[in-house]
Amino acid sequence: MWKALLFSSVWIGITIPLVLAIIFTAFKSLLAFDTSGILMLIMMAIGSILDLYVAIRIWTWIEHKLYKRKHYM
């Protein structure tokens, strides 16, 4: 359990800044018209949720590979 939490926290710590930079660069013109910031918050939430989903999928893949090799967690 602690290995999954450690992996997820390291993964998110590394990739969230990259994901947000890509999102804000790609949608810069769309974000310029939004003066309230609601669109920015929505895009940040979607990007973070997708990044967390990818982290969980990668961890389950790693765990499956270790289980097949009889290296139990």
C-alpha cells in the first residue's frame, strides 16, 4: 500500500507541472477571454484527474508485472 502511495505522489509531483504547462500553452487564446478564471480551474481539474488516472493505470501495470514474477508487494 505504501509503495502505491509513494509512486503516485512522486508521479504527480513530477508530471502535474508539465501537464499544466502544456494545457495552458495549448489553450492560451481560450484562457485569455475568460476573465473570471472558472475555465482555468475546470481545465486544471480535468488535467489533474487525467494525470491521476494515468498514474493509477501505470501502477497497476507495474504491480501486475511484479506479481507474475512472484515478487509480491
